[in-house]
Amino acid sequence: MAHRCKRIIDGKTYNTETATEIAGWDHTLEEYPITSGEYLYKSRYGAFFIYSYADDGPEGPEQDLRPITPEEARKWLEKHRSWDVDLYEAHFGKVPEAGSGETKFTLRLPDSLRNRLAARAKENGQSLNAWMVRCLERCAAPPTTSKQKVGR
């Protein structure tokens, strides 16, 4: 089912026809002629939003668009499509294996570096945190050659 809904919210356009549908669900009640659904979309500029509808008759569906943060999108996808690991990781990066400890810490960065990192993360459809973790994992990976650095 192709969804057609476009709204301007806080000066930004959200459009199901130009955004990418990531996942969603439809539900039809047997005892009533009501169909409803909810879908997660990502705009071509990386903004996430939820499209929802309820259709109970000939007047057509009631539709709603709601912008959400990347963190809310991550939680929505985990709640509704946790079994689709490839889909989840395509949008939010690799997830640590259960039992893998995580540490939270503050890192001070120059604004210009933070902005460049955020831009790269956005280009790859990831949060800044997920992108930085990927970068750090590459830096911390074992060397690929047996040569040692000279001049340490």
C-alpha cells in the first residue's frame, strides 16, 4: 500500500512520497471495518518520522505525521522489528553483543570537528555516537601487517 501524506511541521516538509519507508504494520479489526497502521520513514535528508492512519469508512483514512528523533526511531525499530537485525543495523550501525560492556564518557571536541563528524554520520544514516564508535573500532583494530611502526 502506497502512503500519500505530506505535512509542514515546524517549517520543514515531511512527505511519504519522497521519503524512504523503513518498516511498518497494518492492522484490521475483524469485528469492525477499521484498518489502521503505523510506519517509520526517513527523509532523503536523514530526518525520521512516523506516519500513522486509521480508516473506518468511505471518507478515507485519518492520517498523521509525527517527526521523531533518531533515538526515538531506533527504539521504534527495535520494538517493532527487533527480529530484522540487518534492517536495524543498516540504519543505526552494529549493535554490541549481549554481555558486552559499554562505558559512557564525555569527550570535548572543537565545534568544527564535531560538525564534520556529524555530517559524515548523517551521510551514512547513523547517529553521531554510532558513527564515532565505528571510527574508534577501526582505529583500535589489530594491525593488518606484521610490520611495526618505526620511531615510536
